[in-house]
Amino acid sequence: MSTVRLLVGTRKGAFVLTSDGKRETWNVSGPHFAGWELYHLKGSPADANRLYASQSSGWFGQLVQRSNDGGKTWEPVGNKFAYDGTPGTHKWYDGTQHPWEFKRVWHLEPSLNDPDTVYAGIEDAALFRTSDGGQNWEELPALRHTKGDLWQPGAGGMCLHTIVLDPQHKDRMYVAISAAGAFRSDDAGKTFRPINKGLKSPHELPDPDAEVGHCVHRIAIHKSRPDVLFMQKHWDVMRSDNGGDMWTEVSGNLPTDFGFPIDVHAHEPDTIYVVPIKSDSEHYPPDGKLRVYRSKSGGNEWEALTRGLPQSDCYVNVLRDAMAVDSLDKCGVYFGTTGGQVYGSSDSGENWKPIVRDLPAVLSVEAQTLP
Amino acid sequence: MIRVVLPAHLRTLARVSGEVQLDVAGEPTFLSVVDALEARYPMLRGTIRDQVTHERRPFVRFFACQEDYSLEPPETPLPNAVVKGDEPFLIVGAMAGG
């Protein structure tokens, strides 16, 4: 029977949750790296036991950990993220220019076919790559040359948080940066271009034709149809049918279109999930009801999924990397909250149960489906 | 032999318990001790000082003989009692966060 492994990053360590294909009972392992912030953990699609973890601390900086045995043991690998050449400057909160400064790794995206190749999205926003299993990291500097001097941090920092590798066009990748926008490379990172047409941010970015500056929160695709992108923006849920060349809003009947995560059903390319949050200044669900919203039509028409989720007095948030799906049939959907709960559904979101209730604030959830 | 006390998180990372003892060539300074520490425990690189700028991380402090040496130039010689091994060189995670 298949196994599902959830990799959970929290404010105070990492946890590995495993279950058989029934997904009724779960084994909890952890905390790994107790006391450290684990912004993201992810397994290699080419070798499920090869895991990478971003470990950081306000005291001791950034580490990257690697496991070769599915998270039973870990070893620290390279943690030097030096910007290419003279880093230069970007726009600061007051409009002046400010030097690029490495702060932390937000997201690790292993290559689809090589366990030793991993992309890292960092703050201040840049894209790095290792091809030796994490020992050495090199920047792909073309990204910051794509109007990087105009990028400006938002309240959460100027982080590169989303890296999507196209499974059909081997040299194509998408990245997204808070308060800078979405970018695409068609040549394995040698060049990038902004893909923000159709995004509207009238309050934060009055220029409707601005090429950069939109606050993208996350992008997701289905592997069978990678030209179709779904985006949760600061406000608005968006869709592109042409690899990001143009976006249209699909927020439809959502109670609010602010939120952080967005994900796609493993077997239904038009079934997508979001967790609406009241507003940018009130990061909790509307009306104290924790509701996942699902659209089976690729957006616009949404239904609330509430069975098993708290429907009163719930004021947690769900962060951008804290939702994932497994690839079993029926598709499992999982998300973690800033209140330390990890909820799971083994039937595509119809019914939910807490897998764990009392972890530290959850920063990220990734799901692996093992044979 | 220089005795070095690491904060708990870095002891875990370096997989050591208790004090670390280091041989440091020449006249030991704060810089040469950190160099020796990172050479013996490469996993500590970047945790005590920035790997690019080599500046001490803001919430890491250096103490010896009940004195705070955090703001001294890195080339400052270690106190005699630390060089002789009578006193440890303490690397401390600063009290921060409220």
C-alpha cells in the first residue's frame, strides 16, 4: 500500500508525518532541528528519500540540511548564498536605493529529474541553484537584472517564495516574488521576463501597465497542463492560460480574494483550492470560520469546504507554502495553520481532520506519495 | 589549548557536548579562534559570522574572563587566562526577543 509523507516546517522545528494510503492514522516524527525556523522542506521528485530543508535562526543565520533517508537523518550542506558579482541595489521602502542583503532561504525546489540539483528562492529576492546536492550555491543573476532596481520589499520582506518547474518544457520555469511579481524563464534561467500583464493592484500600484511591483503570493500548476497557471495574489485569484503572458481574475464568488496558498488537485487540472483570509491587515478567516474554497471549473465558481474544520472563533492564518496535495486516488489535501494545526482530507476536501493540533506555527507543508 | 564554549544550538549542529578544545597557531586572537573553529567544524560556517562579509552575526556575542569582547577588533589577542586554558572563550547567543 502507498505511503504519504508530509514534510512540515514550523517556527520551532520540522516534523515528518507519515501514514499509509488510508490516511486515517499518522505517525509524527520530530521536532527535527528543534528551536530553529524551518521555512520549507521538500523532497526530490527523482528520489523520494532525498529531502532538503531550509533551517534558519535570527541568531545563527541560514543553514541548509539534506537527508538521504526520507528524513530519518540529516546533514548540513552548503549555506553560502553570495550574490553574483557586485550585488547593486533595489528600491527601499522610502523610494531610495538599498543594497541587496541575504536574509534567508524561503523556498527550495528540487529538480524534477536530478536529486542533486535544487533551486533556492531567497530574501532579498534572488534565485540560486546547486547541482552538487547543496554543497555549493550559485545565483542565476539574470532574474535580478529584470528590473531588479525597481523591486521594493513589502511588509513581509522581499522574498522569492515560489519556484515552479515546467514538467513539459524542460527549460521553462516560473518564479514569484512578493511585491515584485511573477517572472518566467524559457532557457533554464539564462534570461527572465516579467509576466504580470492583467494583474491589477490599484491601491498598491496605481500604474495599470507596471511591469513589476505586483504582490504575488503563490503560483500553482497541474503537471499535465503546465501552460495554465493559477495565482493567489495579495488581492485577487488569477488564472493564465498561456504561461503567464496574460492573466484574468477568477475570484468569482469567494468571500474575500485575499489569501496566501493556492494548489491544484492531483488528478483534476481544473480543480483548485484556496483559503480566503479576511484582508491584508486582518490575517485570519472571515467570520472566524476556517474554510477551504474549491473550484472545479478552474476558478470563478467556488464552494466552501467546511466539514471537520472549525466554524467559529477560528483566527489562524494559512501561509503560502502551507498547502499541499498527495497523488493518491482520492486526492489528499493538506494544510497547516499559524495556530499549529495540520489538517488533512483524504477525499479531495470533502471531509477534514486534524492530523496534529499543537505544533508551533506552521510555515510550510509538502506532501510526498511513496509507493 | 583554547577552550571554547558554544551555545546549545551550535553544539547540536556541530555534534559536540561540553567544551571544544582547539589548537591555535601563533598568538591566538578572536579571529584565529573562529577560523580554527570553522576549520574543524565546517557546519558552523555562517552561524557565528557572515560568510561573505565575515562580520560577527548581530545576536552572537563573545565573552571571556567575565568581559564582553564582542565589539573588539577581530585581531585582538585573547586574554592570557584564555590562552593558558584557565578560562574558556564563550560564544553566546544574545538575549533577544523579549
